[in-house]
Amino acid sequence: MSTRLSVIFVLIVSVIIIGSTLAMAQETTKKETTAEEPQKIDVNSATQEELETLPGIGPKLAQAIIDSRPYKEIQDLLEVKGIGEKMLKKFEDLIEVKPIEGEEGTQEQSAEQTEEKKTEKTSEKKD
């Protein structure tokens, strides 16, 4: 009978140890999967201070980025004087381009609006 109790005791302790180990493993996995990625900076709405946190971006370049808004895609930043392929690669994983609030329509509509503005300017010059 003493042997039976010992076996039962060992089984119970083993189950408790295995259960605890599994619970800790699940908790660790849960923490790893819920860990948030660093927040990306939206170049269409970021402040100058936020832009200056990007590698290679100082006050003047941050202001140039702001002055050239809005952007439709990350590659549009290459049009900003002072930003080249190498620099963009340094921080492209840290940024994103979100549409400007109130911006509706497609790129085609935007292109049409740009064309209309050009036509208006040409008409004004003729008058």
C-alpha cells in the first residue's frame, strides 16, 4: 500500500509539474505574439519632431518632407531634395503613408484635377 501511495504521489507531482511548464510556455508564446511592433511614422501627418527621429533626418529635411506633402506612396519621398535611395532605405521600414483625411477619390481623379489646374493657369495666361 505504501508503494501504491508513492506511485500515486509521483504521478500527481509529475502532472502538476508538466501542467505548470505548459502554462508558462503558453504565456511566453502569448507575450511574444502580442508584442507590438514599433509604431510607424505616417509621413503625411507626422510632426517635424517625429520626422527628426528617423535616421538621417534633421530639422531642414523634416521641414522639406512636410512642405512636399501629401504623399501617395513611400517612393514619393525620393522627390524631396536631399532624400535619395540610400537614405530612404535607412528609414523606409519605420514609415508609412496613410491617406490624408478627407482625401477622396482615386489617383485618376487627382491626375484629372492636376490637369484641370494646368489648363486653368494656361487660360489665365492667355487672358
